Amino acid sequence: MARLTPPLVRRLLVPAMGAAVVAATVAAVGAGPFLRGIASLTPVPILGAVLLAAAATAAAAWRWSVVAGALGIPLTWPAAVAAYYRSQFLNTVLPGGVLGDVHRAYRHGRGAAQPVAAARAVATERIAGQLAQLVLVVAVLTVLGASAVLPGTLALAAVIVLAAAAALGIVAATPRGRRLARRELADLRRVAASPGRVLAVVASSAIVVACHAAAFVIACLATGVAASPRELIVLALVALSAGSVPVNLGGWGPREAASASAFALVGLGSGAGLAASAAFGVLTMIALAPGAIVLVADRIAASRAPTRRPVPVPQEIPA
């Protein structure tokens, strides 16, 4: 039997924790709401989710191309859109929620002949996007005056920040980790050095958050949640914030627990929150199905690509 190395333990632990959170939430609330949320989907909400996912993917690809350009790596927007669809699809079907981004960095780096720089660009893009999303969510909840869920959201944001700080501290404990951390901070400064790039990152992140929040609202309406538009927006932002916690199984986990708790806090019931979150999870998987088409197209293109044969080296003719 293969020896369990620390990286392998981490790869198994993260999805296991996400699955445990989902199981605990379903056990506490009941399986009925979870199944009702999945069964409530019809073609209309599915079409809406597909269109919103397309807009969010286009915006995220824009953000990635801006960050890659700041780091001196060529990346066209159409190529970024296809690669982002592929990575999001892989993130939803593979454990951990980050393997799609690893694949995206690998493919981009191989194509640009800059594997290390491409990996740094993907990491910087994800970090910049998460920071922008966190700030936007807290700002919108503050403006809307969501007193019932704002303390919990702030606590969740604090947990995310503390977890990131702890991870940074662990990384910085080794010389190699400190070099990587300094390099990542330098990359973030390069992106932030241009006001235009900062505006592009913020604007693209706002589009991504708005599209995902709208998709969650669609899930709420599909499951019959009777709430005001303001309440639906607040609940959607809380669910999205919880979904960014990197302890999930293809996106499932903290999102369901936070949704059940937030819906209960505003008087809609934890069952309604679990149903809406389950519907949103299925909608997301369906909406990102074009990523599977990109994978198949990549496979076909690779099979049709001519194989390069080694050039024979001329042999010396003996005198």
C-alpha cells in the first residue's frame, strides 16, 4: 500500500471535510429539503444559470488575462475563456475545488513556455479575485443593512483571513516558502501598480459576484423561497462567502451549512436554505458543462496533432 505523504493527506482531508459538513447539515436539517432543492429545477432556471455562468466566466477570464499581462505572460481573452470554463468544470467534479486551476496553470504555462510564471499568474488571479469578492460582499451587506447576517459574515470573513494568514505563516516557516511568499507579494504589487489593472480586477470581480449571486437568487425562486429582493441578495452573498472557504467537495460543504443558518436567522427556515443551496449547486454543475466540451475538444485536437519525429543525425562515413 502506498505510503500516505503529507500532500496526499491534505488532498484527501479537504474533500472529506467538505463531505462531512454536507452530511452534518443534511443530518441536522433533514434530507427532504436537500432532495427537494435538486428536484425543483426546470429548464427556465437552468437556462438562466447557463447565461449567468457564461457572463461570470467571461469576466473571470478578463481578470486572468489582465493579471497574466501584468506578469508579462501572453494570454488572449478567447483562450482564457475556454481555459476558465475547463478549470471551473474540473473544480466542480474533482475534490478540493482547486485542481482545475492547477490544470489551467499547467496548460497555460506549457503553451507559453513559462510554467512557473503561469502558475504564479493563476495564483495571483485567484488571490486578487478572492480579496475583491470579500471586500465587495462586506461592503454590499453593510450598505443593505443586513444586521441579522452581517455579524456572521464578518466572522466568516475573519476566519478566511486568519486561515490565509496561518497558511502564509506555515509557508514562511521554510526558506523556500519565504521566497515563494515574497514572489507572490511582488506579483500582487505589480498588478496593483497600475490603476487601470486594479479597476479591471475590481470590475471583473464585481461582475463575477453579481452573476453568482443572481444564480443563487434563481435557485431560491426555483425552490419557492418567499422573500424580498433585498433578503435574497443578502442570503446569496452569505452563501457565496461561505462557498469561498477552501474546505469543500467540488463546492459543496460550508455553503450548505451557511445557507441553512442564514435562512434560519432571517426567519425563512433552515430547510429552505438547504434546498436553495442544493439547487444552486446542481445549477452550477450544469452551467459549467461547457467545460467538459472544452476538455473533449482538447483531447480531439491532441489526437489529431502530428507527432514530431526525431530528426536523424547523419552518421560519419569512415574514411
